[in-house]
Amino acid sequence: MRKIVFAGIIALGGFLTANAQCKTVSTLTENFDTWKDINKCWTAQQGKAMLYASDKKIIFYSMSSPGENMYLVTPKIKAGKYTLTLDISDNGGETILELFSINNTSDTKSYASIAKPSKIEGGKKTFDISLKKDSSLGLKVLLNGIHQAVYVDNFSLKPKK
């Protein structure tokens, strides 16, 4: 019996340790080169479409579900003013990116838009963002056609000077 209880405590401690590693940050730099799946401190909300890590980037793919709300959510970020840069491109058609401040990833009512939706035209995008309180940053991608894809790479969030 002691062995079972001890094993349970060890297993539970492992889960607590894994969650404790996702700390609130003030900078994020990610090129996704080593990702085989979405990092445990990030969240992928894909609905009926696909959002995954592959080929050293993040891929939003509509499959047969255009118009699906898809979010890539960062770890929690300290309140403040930041500059976000990222490389973003698509495989054609009309695609849109919008940024959200997210207080609770499981409650969509806590998602607040912090940048106007913008067309994805390829290349590097830069945003000045302000987080009023510690929250996660959500990248919402809207794909309007079947078999559309958007590719995100070289994500960099730095405090504004």
C-alpha cells in the first residue's frame, strides 16, 4: 500500500512540476525549430480545422472547415507594452490575423481584441500591443477557403523601450 501511495504522490508531483514550469514571462522568442507538437506552455485551439507544429513553423490549416476560429495562445505574459514581430504567410486566398488578450483560455468571454484584424500578405508583421494585466496573447487566424494554410515563424515579443 505504501508503494502505491508513494507512486501516486510522485505522479501528482510530476504533474504539478510540469504546470509550475509555465511561468509568466516578459519576453518570448520562438522560432519553432525544435517543436514536434505544440509546446506544453502554449495552447492550440483549432475547432474542426488543424493547428500544429511542422517543418519548423506553426501551421493553421482549414481542411474542409473554412471560417473556423483558430487560436494559438502564448504562455501568460506580464502586463505592459510590447512589440510583437512574426513571420506570417499563406498559401493563397483571403486569410486574416487578429490579436487577442486572453485572461482564461477556457473562457472565450475573456478574449479581448487588442489589434484590428489584418490581411495576411506574407512577410514580417510588427504590432505594438499593450496588456493591461497579466494575460496570454492569442493569435487568431481566419481561413476563408478549404485547404487554406497560414504559416507562422520567428515569433518575438519584447518589452517596448
